[in-house]
Amino acid sequence: MTNGFHDLNRMPSRFSHPSEVNHYLQDHVSRMLTSWHHWTDRYLIDPKLTKLEQARQLFHAPFAVLSHDTANDPVLNYANQTGLTLFEISWEELVRTPSRLTAEPMHRDARATLLATVTRQGYIDNYRGVRVSKTGRRFMIEQATVWTLLDENGAHYGQAATFSAWKFFDAREPA
């Protein structure tokens, strides 16, 4: 597969595709939203909504949101529909994909430096970088916020990113 984007030998994720059946992964989404507010003092989704409605809205939002776990080689564990579409990846492939594969090899050192900064500071705003989809399609993300996820006890739970500005390096729109 292009870019080594997925490895079917990896263990399946405990997360299944967000849907009404699993309440759009509202517990994970709640941790992402709470962590976002903790670091930025802003709200990504209206906090007056129920957790289920927040999770539903995040999954269907017009901006991209992705997260990964805390493994030594972090694996993606969430993307909303916009993120799945941009990275041209199915949910089943996503949850088996090391997050480093969202950047091309020549951009992975810069990405690793960014994530180390996020770990130290909690979050970073206005990130800009080149990303690559599963099919090898390159695009620039701009004005991204990357933040550290915290669990209910304040322990490191992973990292997440959101962005609403991107530009493809070719004229073809994603499938």
C-alpha cells in the first residue's frame, strides 16, 4: 500500500467507527474537548450540548480533527469524517495507522519536533505543515492547533489536532 499507511497485522483498535450505536465515541470525544478547553480556554463544540450531541457534531464537523494514542509509535485512534476524507482512509485503516505516516518521510522530523513541543507546552496554535493521504496525495494544513489529551485524572492520554484550512498540491479533490 502507498506510504505503508496501514499494517493489517496490527492489533485492532478498541474504538469502532463513530456512529449512533457507540454514541459517536462520546467518552473519547469528551476527553478531546475537555483537553482542548483546558489548554486553549476556548470551545471547539458548544459546551451546552449533551456529550452525545457534541460527539455527533464533532464527527460531522466541516473541519478536521484527528487524535493518536500514547504508544512509543503513536497510532491514530480518532478522525472525524472530514479527517477521514482528507486522508482518504477508512476507519478500519485509520485505527491501525501510526500517526507518523500522515507526514511524508522528509517531513517526519519536523512533525516529531512539533509533537515534542506540544508535549512540553500542552498545545500549539497556528501550525502549518505538509501532510499526505493514504493514496499519496499531498496537502498543506494551515492554522492547525495541536494539543495534549488528558484523561480524567490529568494524565497524558494522547495528542490531537484540528484544522479547517488546507490546500492540495494538485487540482484533484479527494475521493
